[in-house]
Amino acid sequence: PEFDDGAVDRGNLSFCGTDNSICRFNADGLPDVSGNQLGRTHEHQFNASLAWADTLNANWDYYARADFAYLD
């Protein structure tokens, strides 16, 4: 996931100051974060789940489940 075109982060003003070597700025002087990856997110993510439920006999049912998660 990444920021859309034209996205700004006002929270970066205190970090960036007016230094163009650290941050890009838009025409309004706000830090432009367009195209940057969202913080604390994974570039790739995959989840899968398999569930099975059945009747064992007239009084008992059973349920099984397996989950898989991949983060990159």
C-alpha cells in the first residue's frame, strides 16, 4: 500500500522544516508523500484459511480449521 498522488503529511512539517534534501514539498509548501509506502505496512501479504465441519454421530459434531499467513 502506498499514498495516492497529491497526499500530504502535515505531521512531517516539524521533521522536514524547509530542507528539500529530506522531504519533497507541494506547491503549498506541505510535505508531499505521494507514492511512499504507508508506515508499518508490509509490501506483500497473503492469507488463506481452510475449514471443515461434519457430524461424527447423532450427539457429536466436529470442526477443524487451518490458517496460513505470509508477510513480506
